[in-house]
Amino acid sequence: DTKSWESIGSYSGSGSESIKIPAGKIKIELSAYPIKNYATNHLYVTGSNGESAGVDWGSTSAVETRSDSLTYTSSSEETFDIDYYETVSWEVNIYRYQ
């Protein structure tokens, strides 16, 4: 009976959204690529349990893909908001240890 990280959701694209994540041991991985516009671009994921992860670029940052991740354990369903600004592309992958 071996447990492993199983994918339970994948989100990508261009719209901010709110996602529900079931209870358990959860890992969220995210990555994004910015628009070169000398603004501050970002991708943030923020949970109802106070957990968060994200990447951002300042006006002088290199135009490159950046990644972040977080792991937490919760006994109840959590809601996470995906907030992004001026990114060419972004991806959020969610895994559950089961």
C-alpha cells in the first residue's frame, strides 16, 4: 500500500479563477512566463487556509519562466484563488498524496 502524489487538477490559461481543493496532504506547483512590458507581472495562488505561493517580475527582471510550490495538510476542503497579471502563460498543478 504505497502512497504517492496523484494529480487532482491542472489549470492553465488566461483567466483568474477560484478552485476548490479537497482535504488531505496537498502540493501545489505553479509556473508562469511574463509579458515583456516593464510592469510588475505576477501569478499568485492564495488559499482560504492562509497558504500561498507565487512568482512575480519587476520592471527590470529578466523575461523568464519562474516557478514556485507549496505543500500543506488540511482536514477540510480549501478554496484557492489564482490571481495573475500580464503573463503570457501560466500553469497551476495540484497533487494529493494518496
